[in-house]
Amino acid sequence: MPSNGYFIDWDGNMRSTGDPGGGYECEVDTVARYVAIMGKGGALMHEATYYKTIEDVSKAGIKATLVPGSHPWGRKADGF
């Protein structure tokens, strides 16, 4: 089970490690502050920095909107 926390996806959205959406799962290393977003077949789809709280994201100077897992990954303009 992934550690509760947050990461920034490739579109600049903030997502929960517990509900990344898109059928993806997160592998989290809280010590290294690393999130591996894995596809259904086990392929690495995205790498990101782990943030324990939303406040930690803000402290890092990142302005991102928290989106639910139901929010699609990618943009229609990119073919998603």
C-alpha cells in the first residue's frame, strides 16, 4: 500500500499517491522522497518527487491543483 502523500504529474497536476488514477499504482520511497508511478503491466510510467503534505508542495514553490484519481492523465491535444 502506498504511503499517503502527493506528487506532481506530467501535466503539472498534484495527485495523491493513494489514488493516482489512470489505472496506475504508486511505489513510494519516503526516505528518498521518490514516487514511481507504475502501469498495469509493471512498466514505469512516470517518476516524481514525494511530498508528505499539500503544504510541503507549496513550500517547494509549486503551484498545482490537486486533482482526483478520476481526472485523466494527459491532455486531449496530446491524444489522451
